[in-house]
Amino acid sequence: MVDRPTLRALLARRDLDLRAVGEIPDDALDRTLRWVHSSDLTDPTPFLDEGVALLTTGTQFAGAEGFDAYVERLVARGVAALGFGTEVVRDGVPDGLVAACAAAGLALFEVPFGTPFIAVARANAEALAAEGFARRSWALAAQRAIALAALRPDALGAALSELAAQLGRWVGLYDATGALDLARPTRLPRATAAALDAQAARILAGGVRAAETVTVEGRAFQLQTLGRGGALRGALAVEAAVDGRLDQEERGVVTTVVAMAGFALEQREELAIARAALRAGVLRALLRGELELAREVAEPWGGLPAEPITVGLIADAPDALVSYLDLRAAQLRGRLAFGAHDGGLAIVAAEGARDVAAEVTERFGAPVGMSLPASYAELPAAIDQARAALDRAEGGLAIFRAGDLGVLHALDDGARAAARAVLAPLAAQPELTATLRAWLAHDARFDEAARTLGVHRHTVRARVARAEALLGRDLSSFAARADLWAALVATA
């Protein structure tokens, strides 16, 4: 057993013969002494660091004065203890110094004449070196134990259990949604767990790599995200000491587990990609009316959501969003399905799982269009409803309204072919098509179209005129504008 470099350890050394002066509280006795320094300067604080023990013979004191100011300076600098060498300049420890230290809460001890200051400093330095060696040895042994644990079938869970055992503290792993996936050795008390869950969800919602210390219900935890910025896979939570810190060796061991957990979660992500391909196949089967085939393929992850279903469409789905939905589908087993569709994602949700769409908009800022409840037989129509709602989602969640679909959405393939032919002269100049769409959407008002496009109204006028010339159409009449709008809708 290695003695920690504390005042308690120094006072316990019989060869030093040190003596505590007055009552010293346990926290002062057990505080780590970062070094032992000696000085008889009136103000030695510019040359001291926080956490040191200062030794003095008292030559700086004039008579019985100056003790209070001297001790106040030491306390303000963070000095941990003061040792007074007796029988050198003074017989015994001055009463004024004893009173000043007691009033300021500074630990005071006597260094007898027969004990050189260098012996006290050497004893503390040896304790510091021994503790450092012991901590480095512990870190190597802990990393070795964690590496061996990672060879077990449940590699990640075993590694986390070993980390918790080595640290003697609680360890938890959160998935990308902010849900607690693994906890060792046991679950936290409900209030503590709820507060820590909220902190983990917050740091993951930031989407960037981060590490920070949080305090919840009087307990300190280190939170470290896992994965790449923009594609976080989860977060590791490790309970810290009372001061909220992990020492250098503990940080090294935790870093090992962070790298291991990040790698394991990346492997999970590769499996998620394979599952995404299966999910897309299930959606295609549903759209073809092959309900039984879709049920069979979806059976391993809980089957298809029960009818009535609600369909949501997401136009652009980054990898992080897909990973999030994969985790939510696993949590809502059999109540949520999704798959790639038309360049984006389609969500199929049963009752009780429809809030996922709102979660997506809040967490990722992705617009989502939602259909009305429908059966699987009505899935194509529900997707049309979701697409119509998505057109007006504007960065949030939009639910289909009866007026979202009109006659123009019912145009057949022949009408769409005719529309493409009408707009063919604009194919090489997409900015003209976009300008026409904005202009007509704002009832041919140039100012409003310009604000939408972020250009000057004269630019809109010039583009409309150029489009008229290319199309060979006069757009001054309602009929011409309506026909062109129908062509734009049919080709959207």
C-alpha cells in the first residue's frame, strides 16, 4: 500500500517527528500536497503554487504582528499547509500565528529543530513519486484487463463492466438517440438517471465531438461523445471523483474505452446499412402490394406496424438521421418502419410511434410531411399525401390537409409528357424554371417572387421575359399562366 502524499502521511512519519498544531480537519489532512517549499519571505506567494506545503522559521515576523495578513495571503494563494520550524529563531510556534491559522482554516504543524526542512520535502517528493509509479502501474494493468474483457462474446458490455470495476465508479453508454444502452454496475437512482439522460441528449444533439463534466444530484460525471462530428454514435458517461475530475491515468484508461466503444459502434453502423437495404426492399414490396412478402422480411425486427398507419416523407436524410431512425425502430419494435424512397426516406408509423416525425424535425432540422391515417392498400395515396404536405413543411413538420392535393396532381403520364415538352426550351437554364415557379406561386407578383428568390425585382422581370421568348408564349393572360403552372406542377 503506497502512502498518498498528504499532510496526514507526513505527520505519521516517525522519523520526521512533526506535530500538528491545533485541530486540523480531515479534508486538510487528506489533501494532496503537490510539493513542499521553504521560505522566510514576508510575501512568498509569487513563488508558490496551489496545493503546496510551506515551511518557515518565522524570521519575517516583526514581534507579534503581521500574522493575520501573512496567513491571508497564503490562503488566497491556495497553500495547503504551513510548517513552522521551532528553536531556530523562536521558541515554539507564535501564539499569533496559531490564532491566525485557526481563524483562516489553514493547517499548521510544527517542525522540530532536529528535523531539516529538506527531509520533509524529500519525504513528500518520495511519496509523490511512489504514487505516480503506482498510478501508472494501475493504468497499465487496467488497460490490459479491459483489452482482455473485449475478447469476450459481449465485447462492449464486458469492456464497460471492467472499466467500472477498475475505476470503482458508475459507467454508462448512451446510443445516438440519447437513450441509456448499457450501465455498469447498476442503474442510477431515478432522479439522477433522468438528469444525466437529459445532459447526454443535450450533448448529442449538438452533433459535434465534445467532452465535458456535468454535475447532477450532487454527483459529477464526465461525458464524452463517440464517433465523428456530424455522425455521432453515442456518448460514454463515467462518474468522476468528488471534485469532478479524472486524473491523468484515469483519463488514459477511459480514452482506451472511448476508442474501443467508437469502433464497436461503427461496426454496428455497417450492420445498420445492411438493414437499411432490407428496409427499402420492404417498402418497395408494400408499394407493389406484396404485403405477405413484406411481413416475412420485416419479421426479424418485430414485423410491420399495425394498421392504421401514417406515412411520413423526408426529402433529405443524412447518415446521422438514418442511424437515429434505425435506433428508434429498434426501440419501437414493430411500431415503426422506414426505408429509402424517391431519393429520401419514407416513414411508416403505427399509433404511438408518430411522434418520431416531430423528433426528426426537432433534432435534425429536417422537414417532414405526414399523411392522414391509412391502410397498407392505401399506401401509394398516403405517400402522395405526405409529399403534398412536405411541399409546405418549410423546415418543420406538416400534416396533410384536404386542400394539399388538387386536380393537377391527378394528371396522367400523357399530361406529364406534354408538360415536359412545353418546358423543354428551358432545360438548359434551370434558373428560369425556378423563377417562373416562384413568380407564378406568388400570383405573378414580381416583388414577392424577388424576395423569395433573393434577387432584385428587375432580375425577375428580365428572366420572365427571357422565358417568354424561349417558350414562345405571352404570359400576360391568366390562361397562359395557368397552362404553364400546370406544366410546372406535372413535372415537379
